[in-house]
Amino acid sequence: MLPELPPGLAAHIDRVVALAGPLAQRHGLDVARTLLAAQAHDLLRALPGAALLARAEAAGLPIDPVERAEPMLLHGPLGAHELVAREWVTDAVVLEAVRWHTTGHPDYAPEAWAVFVADKVDPHKVERWPALAAVAEFAESSLELAALAYLELNAARGRREGWPAYPLAEATRRALRQRLA
Ligand SMILES: [Fe+2]
Ligand SMILES: [Fe+2]
């Protein structure tokens, strides 16, 4: 069963789609792929943590300790798993974009970065966390630079708040730093 999308989440997805299209166009990417990934990225975001964890275990997905403590982090990997199981999406770029949209991934395709960045600069998120405006600014010139700016902001916030470091987010941040240095 798929959870129904609460109106707030459906509106977020609409905003991400609306942002991802122009980003893809601006950077010369495959717009259709980008839009499909944006539309699908939060398919399972409305599932409660316990359900995400149970489904991830049933599906045999690898679960790291940070995900076990914060199962919301599994909604990307599990969403991609669901899209495959239902045979709704076969395009690997779209699936990877959905799978890792919370952390990014060192091997992400440009279309996946467009979705990642669009998700982070949803105006409602920027309103709650104004520092994200810088991510939107970087996205004009480079999606990877924008993604790195987001990951740096989030890591700094995590250190301030005492959140445990999320290994994949850290790996992505290191890879982008190296690539963009
Ligand atoms: Fe999400
Ligand atoms: Fe999202």
C-alpha cells in the first residue's frame, strides 16, 4: 500500500517539480528525466518512521545505524525500491535521483543534482531556514556547487545540534569538495 500524500507534501512536490524543470533547462539537462524524478522523490515521505523501518527490513535494504535511529532517512531508498517493484520507473538515473535525494551521492548524474537542489530550495524550506537562499544562488551557476553548499550548511548545523554524522552525506560532501576544489 502507498500512503496517501498529505496536502502539504503534495504541495512541496509540486514546488520541487516547478523548480527542477527550469534548473534542468538552465544547465542543459534531460528535462523529462528530471521532472519524473522530482515528481517521484517523496513517494514514501508520508510513511511513519516505524513503517519505513519495517518495510526497509522486509525489502532487505541495507540500514545503517543513523537510519535505524532516524528511519525518515530511508524514504528515498525505499521510494526507489517501490518504484522498481511496481515497474513504474526503470530509468537508472531517475531511480538513483530518488534513492539518494536526502544525502546526494558521489556518483550522482546532473539530473539527480537538479532534483536534489530543487528539493532543498523549496521556498517554504528557505523561509524556515534562510541560509538556504545561498544554495539557490549557487544553483544559477553550478548544481554541484549548490549541493555542496547545502551539505556544508547541513553538516555545520548537525555539529551545532549534536546530530550524528550521516556517512553517505559525508561521503558526498567529501567527493564534491574534491571535485570542485
Ligand atoms: Fe524527501
Ligand atoms: Fe522533498
